[in-house]
Amino acid sequence: MQIVIRRPVTVVLLLVVTALIIGLTMTMKGKSYSKVDPIPFEDLRHLVHRLEHRPVSTQIFAVTVMPVVANVILFVPWGFLMFISLYTADRPTLQTYVLTILLGLTFTVTVEAVQYFLPDRVADVNDIILNTAGTLLGALLGHARLRLRFEFQ
């Protein structure tokens, strides 16, 4: 028996994930001291510098690293579903990757641009880079999923 998810279901799932990402990123509250964080990975460089000179508490490590992990993971399902939605036998796989990544980049830039105008949010270049990396990882998983076939007896 083989379970096949048709494209409309995939597109609906993609829309649900998109709505969840928008809802999550627009409603989170936090204290910000600036409206823009334009320097990529400044906090990670600072953490590495501190680690070179002295131990760092688990809390500081988690507060610095968890947003990185969360921003990547947040966009993995989106990239996965977008790749599967765009993939066809007629479209070259490389073109599907490029479209998925460009749409993911456009989506995350739009989210960050809107966040710039929200009082409790910060527009962060790291989010753009990490969300796009999550989109790429999701696309890779989507491509792998198309290559793998599971049969249950």
C-alpha cells in the first residue's frame, strides 16, 4: 500500500505553515534596544571570543545559540513543502531549488521588513540568513523525500 499526498494537500500545508510562521514572528514580544541588527553573527562572534578567554555559562550559551537553531528550524518545513509544491518532472531540479530559495529569501525579507515597523520586533540580518538556510535545508529534505520510496507490507 502506498500513501500519496496530492499537490493540493501539499499547497494547503504550505499555506498553513506560512500562516504559522507569520503569526509566530509577528506576535512574539521582546525587549529591543535597536530597530535593526545589521551586522551578521555579531553575537556568535562575541560568544566565540568569550569562549576563547573564559568559560561561558550554559544560560548565556543557550540564549545566544538557540535563536540560531530556532531560525533555521522554523523554515525547514516551509522549504520542504515549497520544494515539493514546485517540483515537477518537467522542471529541472536545480530550477526547483533556485525557485524555492528565492521564494524563501523573499518571504523572510518581507517578514523582517514588516518587523522593522513593529514596536516590539527587530529587523535582523541574521534572521534572513538563517531562515534562508532553513529553506535550503527543507528543500534538500524535500528532494531527498522525492528520491526515497517507502514500502510497507
